[in-house]
Amino acid sequence: MTDIVPQIRKSPLGRALPLIAIALGAGLGWWYLGDRLSFQTLADNRDALISLRDTHYLAAVIGFIALYAVIVAFSLPGATLATLTGGFLFATFPGALFNIAGATFGATAIFLAARSGIGAGMAARLEGSEGLVKRIKDGIDDNQWSMLFLIRLVPVVPFFLANLIPAFLDVPLRRFVISTFFGIMPGAVVFTSVGAGLSDVFARGETPDLGIIFEPQILLPLLGLSALAMLPVLLKLARGRPGL
């Protein structure tokens, strides 16, 4: 029996099982929750959520973080709604901290699932490659911190891909967790602050403006942080060292 388990893990299907499980969970989640996790659902249940928070605060915090992690881990619909809920229930602070913690836990789950499966094999193949592919891999390895922060800060990089790419590049777990926690912080604070103002939005019968992150006063600082993350790469290029 002990010999069978390693063989399963080494087989292509065995290596893909963690991601298959996540994909199945995501599919079921979208099927059953796609129409239920909406801003209207939050508006309809706001009194019950506030009552739960006020009567069982610690349980509400733990449950919220766990639910957020599950949403992220299985790429379920409602991540933005969860972030707004964090602000609505817990204010910008500590709501932003709870949002960031939940997102980091969920992202780490995807990362570990991918790395323990096909990610390990892909990283080995990239490391053993030659030519242009090998140079790109080495360039990324030389600038891992910069690239990890960059894919978190740039709004156009899907969160799911930002969790998978590091797993395929054999990024250390500690580095992934730290860059995720701090890299998503600016965007999380922005959306949490929007959620903190939902009481007024509910009173007016409106929906929150989620395009706020593309407003100049928000987008320009994010792009500035992205440029700062790229600075080490640019300095290496200027000095003639390997880079991207």
C-alpha cells in the first residue's frame, strides 16, 4: 500500500489531482453561487450580518476570514463582494486586515496545490531548459521579489493567475506569502474603504462604484508602486546584469 501512494503522486493524473479538485470546487461554486453572491444579497441580509457581528464578534471575524479564504482558494464568485462586506462589517480597519488575511490564506492554498502537483514538474523542466526559455527563467529568478510584487500591484493581472505563476516558477513559500500579503494591501484598503461606506449607499438605494480603483487618485499611486517594484530590475539592466 505504501508503494502505491508514491506511484499515484508521480503519475500525471496524481500530480494534477490538487488542481483538479480546485477546478471542480470552482465549477460547483459558480454553478450554485453565481447568482446568489451579489450586492443585492448583501443589501438584503445586512441587518442579520450586523446582528451576528455584534453578538458574536470573534466568531464573525474567524468565520469571515475562513469564508474569504474558501472563496479565493476555489476562485468562487464573490471575492469583490467579500471585500466590500469586510469593510461594511468591520470598517476600513480592521476590515482591511481581515480581507488581506483571508485572501492570503486562500491564495496560499492555490499556490501549494499547484506546486505540489504540476507546478513542481514544470519548474524542473524550466530549470533544465536551454536557450531563451532558460534565460527568461533565470531573469525571473534574479528578480523574484520585484516580479511577485508587480503581479500583485498591477490591476490587470488576474488574482488566480498571480497565484499559479509563482508555483510554476518554484518560488519559495515564505516569499510568496509575504509578497501576497503586502502586495494586495493597497487594492484591499481601497475596496475595504468603499465597503465601509455601504451604509450610505444602502440608504440611497444605489450600488457602490467599483471603478474607483481606476480613478487617477487611486490608479496613479498603484502604478507608482508598480514602478517602484520594477526599479531593481531596471537597475540591473542598466548595470548590464541579467534581467528581464
